[in-house]
Amino acid sequence: MPEEMSATAVPDVSEAAIETLRERAAEAFDVDPPYEADNGDLPEDRFLDRELSWLAFNERVLELAEEEDRPLLERVRFLAIFAGNLDEFFMVRVAGLKRRIAAGVAVRAASGMRPREVLESIWRESHRLMQRHAELYRKQIRPALREEGIELLRYKDLTDRERKDMATLFADRVFPVLTPLAVDPAHPFPYISGLSLNLAVIVRNPQTEQEHFARVKVPPSFPRWLAVDEQRFVLLEDVIAAHLDMLFPGMEVVANHAFRVTRNEDLEVEEDDAENLLKALEKELLRRRFGPPVRLEVHDHIDPHVLELLVSELDVNPSEVFRLRGPLDHRGLFTVAGLDRAELKAESFVPVTHPDLAEVETANPADMFAALSRQDVLVHHPYDSFATSVQRFVEQAAADPHVLAIKLTLYRTSGDSPLIDALVDAAESGKQVLALVEIKARFDEQANIQWARKLEQAGCHVVYGLIGLKTHSKACLVVRDEPDGIRRYSHVGTGNYNPKTARQYEDLGLLTADDEIGGDLTNLFNNLSGYSRGTDYQRLLVAPTDVRTGLIERIEREVEHQRAGRPARVRIKVNSLVDEATIDALYRASRAGVPVQVVARGICALRAGVPGLSENIVVRSILGRFLEHSRVFWFENGGEPEVWMGSADLMHRNLDRRVEVLVRISDPRHVDELGELLELSLDDRTSSWHLLPDGTWERHHHDENGELLLDLQEHLIAAVRRRRDTVPRRPG
């Protein structure tokens, strides 16, 4: 056998081939490319680390739970939100970082930190925050709930009668579901699914005195907090632990310890090799639960030998072990937060119909096409009703015999979405319906697959976008046959077509009959569904081709206005600001004297207020009962403001690996409205967090006299209520 064909021969792989493999792996792992730019004398340490900035965001969520002036059940809800946020962070970001390190594709972060340094900082900060979270529950929230008659109990706290009731419930409903799994030479250590709560049980054979280990999974099909009565709850795992003798008859139960594993839940779909992306994704979803572990949560009193066994069998790093006091997995607190105790919650709020679409109570619903023929409508959810604006727009289009076609993007939607039903009705009535379904919307993949199937079966044209790009844009186009000819009606928004989240997320949407926007959306949908590659848009900026370049050009234009003595200013509202090229453009603008004001809900890699770099930049963060989600880009433009809004955050994935859409706002009323929203968000009299030069965030919640600062969201709610009470309108 020739040497080059022998089994032991080592193939000669070129450096170029190795680099190609690394690039493909980096793309699969969602890695941001190293940033390289000639920026003169800008300092190398000008970027904050994005992962640590995200942890700082979740710390702000925790601070909402710590606010004693916030309604108690709202504080409970923020405790649960913090826990859920951190779960996703470990499942996606930490898991991705570990995968990149293991695959050799991890690079130094733009912040200058090495991958291992980032990981160690994540572990350190996460330990600190989780301890703070557990202490808040144990020392403040649980006692405060008890004072209000809501008791979160351990099993030992139950009365004799209550224990009998729980014993009956356990025997009748829980016991039949449980499956104890022994660990011994004949039974290997079982697979522990991600985010499952488990009991590590030690039992002893009374005849041999030999101890054995077993695992019992706490079934997720039951409420985490079992209702003892309307206001008293006990942990499900406590009830199971109290009755372990039923699971191990003839054995002595020596000890039990709760533990929880977080695993890599990201997806890997090799699109180029998949004949059908849908089937490839379905197959990957089946494998998702088998990802490697990235975090192990245990009680602080766990037996050292049990912990040693878990660490060994699960193959986790000691730094990934989180020892906590009190219950694990506080996502179950959503049940408590949902209790019917109105006096312990924020005052309920029902969105109302936008004034431009409003009608008196006795009238029929507004004719959307007549309304949009008169003027553009800028809706601000959840203050303006989604149901009587965007949802009605789609539903009327589906029912209107003059409508010829409906095209829209679906990134996330609810399981019982009326928009899906409207599209089905439209297709079945003979209209052309194009639904661009993004089946790779993280954690919503399974739901989106189901709706894609339903739409296809109804006769809708369902496409999944462009290979290598997620379609994250929020756009809808309606083509209508009118007496004067074909007319196009459009919606471009910052939020998903999801009626449920539209009540919880702060978003903006433009409804319009503007023909330029209609023409742009026609080209966009043709690009996404066919082989068209036209990118000549009049009123849109579309990623990945021109959002970054378009925004940077406008930032640089503000520098020109500043130098010429004309009015200049940049104001940005986003969820996250990470893109280094855009940040550098903002630094250059600041150095030229241009005021730069940023409202960033989550991650912000920009350093604000640094002398010689960003002394003209201020960054604020606003969190509240609604999730701030809209994106707005304001340029003073020499006194003639140019304003854009849309789906894109300033992150690499949005600007380089997603289809995103920004639309230019032309109506002076709407320009003024968005300007007022930004002005109020940035006002020092508005409650917010301020980003300091060292990268830390400082809470500004009270004035110098100790009085609460203005709550932006409550202020907007109050304005809507005044509007509703002044003119009778149909509620949303």
C-alpha cells in the first residue's frame, strides 16, 4: 500500500484550508469578527465588554426587584425575569463562548479581554448576582409576601392537615409520574436535561448498610409552587422529598439534595448541506436538549461527596458550580406574581385606539384604508392598541375583496395569533399571501415551524428568507385594487407581529399609504422570496447592505454641520449598542463637539463621558413594567431633523447577518413626537440609569430631596388615560 494511502498517514492540510474551516466554525458559533479599523489616536481600551455589559443589564433588572416603592408582586415578577434572563445568557452566550474556546476559534474581544478572561469574569459576576438574587428573595421578598398573607412555605412549615392534603396529592398525581433512576455498575449516571430540577437522593440498604445514589427528576408538568390554599404555597420538590420512602420502599432515605443543570441550547444548522431547512431545523431541535452543561446550581448545604459526584459525572468546571441558599430556579415565581391581588400590582392598563384611527363607541371599526389614505399613522405600543391598529390592518386586508395580495414577515408570533388566522382566511379566499417565516428565531423555532406548516396547508406562499441571514425585519405590504389603480399600504415596525407581547413590549410602528415605502417593500419582499437582488431603496435602510453605512454617513454629516456652525446632534434609542464601527463614528462626532445622546436598554459597549474621547456622549438606560424595545435614530441635520425607526439594533448580528429594515419618518408631526419621546427619555428628571466613564451604571431614581423622579412609562400611561377620558373611544 502506498504511504499516502496508509491508515497512519497524516494528510497535508494547508494553512488556508485550516483557516477556511475556522471561519466556517466561527460563523456557525455566531462569532463577531475581530474589529480592525484605522482610527488614528482612539485608545485601544475604548470598548466595554459586551458579555459583562449584558450582566450589568440584568443587574439593573435585579435592582427593579429591590425597589421597595415598587408594588410587591411586580418585584416578584422581576425576580423571575432576572432568573429567566440569566438562564438564557448561560444557554446561549456562555455556551457559545465555551464552544469557541474548545474549537479554537475564540478571539480576543473588542474590549481587549482574552476569551478565558471573559469567561472567568462572567463566572465571578454571575456568582455575585445570583447570591444577591437569592438573598433578596430570602430576606426581603418572602417576608414581605408573608406580611401580605402570601406564604411561600417549606414542607416543614405546613400544618398536619396540610401535610395530609399534600400526601394525598402526591400519591394520586405526582407519584405515578416520577421515575427514580439508580446509579451503580449496572445503571450508568443518567442524562440530566437542561434546566430540569432534580433531587440527588442517597439511600441505604438496611441489611448491608451500603449507600446508593439515585436521581429523581422533578416533573415540569406540575406547578413549581403547589397551592396549599389560595395564598399558601409549598415547593413541589419539598413535597417529593418528604415522600421519597414511597419511591424507595425497603430502603432508608439518608439525604436528598436539589440540583439543576444549564446546558448549551443554541442551534447548529448547516444550511448549505440541508435540502430542506425546515427538516434540518426540526432534526436539530430534537438534539438541542443534549447540549453540554455550562452551569450547575446546588443548595449551599449539599453533601460534599454528592457534589463531587455531580461535578465528575456532569463534567462541569468547579467555577461553574453555583451554591445558593433557598430554592433553586426562581422562574416559578411567575405563578406567584400572577396572583389576583390587584393592590399588590401596578394599576392595570388597557391600550386605547390611536387618535388618528379612533372612532366613537357606537361607530363601526375604523376603515384602515380610508384612514391611511388621509395620513400616515405612527403607533406607539403598548400605549396605542395593537389590536385596533396593526392587527386590524391585517384582518381588514384579509377580508377586503379589493385586496389582491398580502406580504409580511413573521419572526415571532403567539400560538393563537389572529394574524395567522387572517392570513389563512386571505389565502383561502384567493388572495396572494406571502409569509416570510423566520424559523430560526431563537427559542421560538418549534412554534414557528408549526405555523409555517399551517400556512402552507392553507395555500400561503411560505418562504424562509435568504441562506445565511435571519429575517428580523418587521414589515407588511398590502396591495389593493382601487378605482384610481393599484395602491400599496404598508406597515414597518420595531416589534414582532405578536398580539400578546404587544401588550408587554414598548414598540413603534408606521402605517402608511406612501407609494415610495410601498415600492421599497415590494423590492424587499422580491429580494427575500426570489432571486431579485435590487437594493435601490428610497425610504428604507436595509441590512446587511446599508444600515451600518447609512447610519455612519449620517453621523459624519452631523460632524460637518457642527464644524459649519449649524445645529448638530445625534440621538439613538436601541436595545443594544455593540458595533465598533458605529461606536467609533460616535466617538469622532463627540470629539468634534457633536452632542451624542443614547438610550440603551441592554448591552452598551460604548464608554460615555471619557475626557478626550466621549465627553459629549451621555448614555441612559430605562427599564420598567414594559420592555423597552423600539429603535429610533435621530439626526439634527442642520435644523431639518432626519429620523429613522425600525428593527435593527447596533450589533454585528443585526447589521451583518440579519435582514433588518429602518424606515425614514417624513410627517413633521411624527418627527416631533419621536423627538419628544427621546427628550423625555434623556431628561435628568426622568428615572433612569446613567453610564459612567468606568463602565458602571448609576441609578438615578430620586432627586436631591428624596422625591421619586418621573417614571417614563407611567407618565405615558397617564397621558393615554387622559386622552381616553377626554374623548370616548373604543378600547383596544
